[in-house]
Amino acid sequence: MNRLPTIHRITERADGPDRHVEELDLEFSNGERRRYHRLKSSGHGAVVVVPMIDEETVLLVREYAAGMHRYELGLVKGRIDAGETPEQAADRELKEEAGYGARRIDVLRSLSLAPTYMSHQSWLVVARDLYPERLPGDEPEELEVVPWKINALDQLMLREDFSEGRSLAALFIAREWLQGRR
């Protein structure tokens, strides 16, 4: 099981304007052959930003979530544009969504959404030493910014309107990282 399957063929097809599906013809080390499908990430990944307004307070945003048809609390997040680093994308998204820039940005790690069938990666970024600055974004309405004490994640994680897995994982990882730096 330590040896990766042999890829005999990859076939790609468009499954919509922004969705590409790859079919992989694989052979496993035990001789079994299978065809797997994976969604191929378009673009350069994404960032999930943990913006710390002070040592104890993270800024969340409330925005319309079409998949759930409700307003959802979560972290600042967005695509990494061509030519951008995760740090640059995080600073831009923070300005667009929350109205803040960051003087200190640390990339902690990448997160995957569903690695068994998607190649998409999001970079977890902690933004500190914030200052007010707003850039126009692509949201149809200004997002509500909600300060939350990072030591009160036990209350946040059970809220009905806070369900996005990347935001939840990112906050717990960032909290541990921040505590280790103090």
C-alpha cells in the first residue's frame, strides 16, 4: 500500500465552464485496475484567512451562502489570482471582504477539501497587525464583520450558521499556532 498506483492514462473533459473532470486509469500494486474520477482544480488555489484584530480576537464575516441559501459566518477566503502568492491573495481578500490590510501574514499550511476526488487546495493564513483599508470586491453586498474571541471557539463551533469545514479547521489550527508563539 506504500507504492502509489500506476497511472496508465489520464483523460480530461470539461463538465461546465469552470469545472474539469479527469478520468484516471489506474493499476494498484496488487494488480487491480480501476478508473477514478477527480475534479481538477481550476486556478491557483485559494486562501483561508484568520485575521487577528488583537491577540485574542479574530474577525469573521457573514455572507450569503448560495449552497445553503442562508447567511453564514466564516473566515475571509477567496481565490489566488494568477501571479499572486498566498500572502498577497490573503491581504487582497482581507481588504475586499473585511476592510482591513495586514502588516504581518504567516502561511501555516495547505488544506484540502475532499482529497479523494478533488485536487483543490486552500492555504491557511494568519493575518496580524491589521489596519483599516478597503478594496472593491466581487461580493454583491458589503459583508458584516463579526469579532469573535478565539478562546470561545467551543461556542462558535456549535452555531447553526457556522458550518464551513475549512473555517472551523483553520480556527483551531491557528489558535494552537498562536498559543505556541506566546
